[in-house]
Amino acid sequence: MPDGIINLDKPRGLTSHDVVDRVRALTGIRRVGHAGTLDPLATGVLLVCIERATRVAEYLMDSRKIYRARVRLGIATDTYDAEGKTVAEAPVDVSRAQVEGALVRFRGKITQVPPVYSALKHKGTSLHRLARRGVDVKQVSLRKAREVEISRLALIAWEPPECVLELTCSPGTYVRTLAHDLGQSLGCGAHIAGLTRLASGDFRVEDAVALDTFALAVSEGRWTRLLRPIDAALARFPALHLDGDATRLLCSGQAVEGEEASPGAAGAGGGDEGAHLARAYGPGGIFLALVTYDPVIGAWQPRKVFCAPE
């Protein structure tokens, strides 16, 4: 069964789950998932994991993101985007310089409150589904302010009443909240009119495949050529190269002795804060496993094994 990662350019109007369902229907493979939700109005990089690649989705989701956002000033909506109901309108009596000045407070480490209409789940149901059922989710604990980091935030176009922003941010950053908070700061309100994910980690929109192109590749029997290998999700971790004996031990789920790889990779995400992880390869460069170093015993412990024991 083929496995790997597909870098899809999600079209506007589909949910991330819609795309997963389409991939399942096209390929006939059931074990499919995505690594990071995009709103229906958003386009751009959506990483879809096939078969064993679903086991590394958490590391894809933990990577930095780059977005281009078209922000409509003067109108605030309940969803913080163009698909919501207008809740406030105001004249856009601001200049480019004022927008530039307002952006300063959103750079670096900031706190955000997730929007009411979000994919966060409360007791197994996403907040946006609860909100659309009329449930008041404003007080749900998941919506408490959380810290995110926006390492780059640039105003790349000023076309009042709209502006275009580009930002590089930590995982978990809500661009809709950024637009809403910017509008509040300017005193006129704002919402997202268009959003494109330009990159997720090392996966960029320039290399993404349109859904129609993927469907054509499936019909022609060449879609597996579009798959990126599982270890592409782990590229930020150092590589550990093992000999035949160590490979057999690791593939059997046993630890292998060795020194910590350099540089160590801490803070891998997915609950691995402080863990030192590496990609393990056997003879011939075959990817074997994601491993974590245990300094107490001086050995590498298997974290996620992708090879079968001999």
C-alpha cells in the first residue's frame, strides 16, 4: 500500500475534511488525514497524509506557517471572515501609516483568543459546529487566551478599504483573530476576505498540486509519484545512520546504543517537549524510525517505528 505526504493546493469553498474525503474516494485508501485545518474560504498548502504517514501528522502540524491574508477593513463579522454575518460597520478613515503602526503590536509573542467559529473541540464537538447549533461557546475554556508568535508581519498592499498582509507564525495562530484584532485596534473593525497558506514547514504552495491535477494523476495511474516520503515530515530533526545489527534491533522495537546526534532537536511538538529526536536510517539510506535519545542509558529509544523486524 503506498504511503506518504501529498502537498495539495486546497481550493476555496472546501473544508479540509472535504479534501480528505475526495482523496479517499479517488485513491480507494481509507487511512487518510490532513495535517492542519484550513478554513473553507482559504486556499494553499494542505498536507494530506496517506497510510503510515498519518503517524507523523503531528510533526507537520507543529511546523511554522506562512500566510497571505486579504483583510477587509470597516466590516466586522461573527466568524471574523467573509463567510460570517456582519455584526458592525464603520467608515475606514485610516491611512497606510496608521495600519503600519497598528501592526507593530502584533509582532513577536502575543496572546490570542481563538474565534468562536473554530475547529477546536469541546467534548468531542468542534466549536464552530456548537456555535452554529446556537450553543453559546464564548465562555468555553478552550477559548482562553493563548500565546502565539508572529515572527514576520508585513503590509504588502494597501488598497483601502482592503489591505494585504503576509505573516510567518507559530502553529496555532489564528489569522482570522489577527484580522479581527487589527480592526479593533484601528477602531473600524475588520475581517478576512481571502487567505492563502503559502507554506507549512518546508512544504510550499509553489510545489503544491491542485486537486483537479491530483484527480487526473489518479485516473492515469501516476498519483503515487506525487507523494513525498514520510521522513520529509521530520526533516528538522538530525539524521542517525545505523549499521545492520543496530537496524535489526531498532526494527524489533529495541533501543540501540550510541551518542546523541548533533545538533539535538528539542521541542518536537506532539507532547515531546524536551525530547531529543532524530531520524534513524539503516544501510542504503532506508528510513527506519523516529527515535529519542535517553541520556540515562546512553541509547536511542524507538518512538515511531516504520520498518518491520526481520
